[in-house]
Amino acid sequence: MVGGERPAGGAGVVGVLGARGGAGATVTAAALAAELARRGTAVLVDTGPGPSLDTVLGLEAHPGLRWPDLGGARGAVDPVLLAGNLMRWGRCAVLPTDDARPGPPPAAALADVLRALRSAYGSVVLDLDRAALLGGGRGPSRESGAGGVPVEGGAPGGPSGGPPGGPGHQDARGPTLLAACSTVLVVVPRDVPAVAGARLLRDGLVGDGRRVGLVARGPAPGGLGVEEVAAAVGLPVAEQPGPRDRGDV
């Protein structure tokens, strides 16, 4: 499990994922990170292959580390230097993937980088890759040097083992991402396919003392109410973060 002590007063590590494609998980994760950044320190983290958060938030031209720069991060990643090299979205730090170097975060570096982020920020919001949690992620992961972030006791950068996506490949990111989360929010549009998708995810998310809640989104073409969705999925309703405009943090 990803360890490390987080600064006092934060929300810990909150994972946000959609019950189905197009559920609005990225928008929800960004809104939550923006709100948490108003209250303390927060970072919004990409975990999927793309499109990257810097593209979604209009930060493509902003300087800062992206996941491919951290492919060689091993061991004790310096949290202060890592935080100092991330791009900013108003008050919120952002660690995106890179559409110019496509692929999900490098699995071998994921746990160590998340540990450093937990040490640097009161709240870490993960835009979770649903495919990775279901064990079906297949995107290639491009690993490179550590982007100037000091790493103690770790091996130099470069891929270990065969490339992701090969025959019999099981995405290694899923267990690492889930173990890092103290809270998981499942974004569920109020329709039958989304409810079915949330039920499929639910049992794999609950456990290890993790809080799991539901964020229901409208409209409801079939008339499903929020409480009906929660009852059908079997998860409690979580407080839904309010909408935020791009850059309004």
C-alpha cells in the first residue's frame, strides 16, 4: 500500500472514476480538487492514457512535469522538489499525462510518486482510469528520465520488464491506485447503463477501510432519482462538488 503521512487538514487521497465512459469523472475530479485547493493544499493527478488533464484544463502551454518525465522515479522521491516542479491551475497543482507522449502513467513509478504527493499535499485527487481498475488497461506506457526530480535509493530510469499491452498483460496500475485511495467517489449518470456499470465496480472498490461514495449526475431520461440510483448501486450518496470554470480556482 502507498504509505507516507499527509499534511494535516486535508482529504487524503480521493479517487474519482466514472461508472461508464462519458460519466463526467474528470470534470468532477477537477471541481473537487479546485474546492480542496481553496481550503488547503491539493493536487489533481492524471492516471489514464489521455486526453491529458493539461489539455482538458487549457494548460498545454504551461511549464511543469508530466508523467512521462517521471518514468525513472524510484525509491524516495523528494516531495518538496516534486511539488515545486508541477504546473498550477490557480491554487491547485496538476500532474497530467502528456498527449504528445501518449500513454498512462508508468506503473513502476506510480507508487513512489503517489507517496511523495501524499507527503507534499493535504489532498490528492486522482482522476482514476476505470480500465486499469477493471484490469483491462492496454495503453502503452512511455518511461523516461526522472525530469530532474532527485530520487534516493532508486534505480535509474527506463522500463522494467516487457512493454504493457503485450500478450497476457495485466495492468499493474489498478491495485496500486486503489491501495492509495482513502476515499473513492463513483460518478454515476442517472441512467440504467451507468447504474449497471457502478454495480460492476462496487465490490472491487469496497474494503481495506476505504470510504466509497456515489456522485449522481443528471439529467435522468428515465426519471431515476438520486436516492433510487444509490439504492440500486448499493453505495451512499456523497456530497457533489460544485461546477468550476476553467481556471476559476
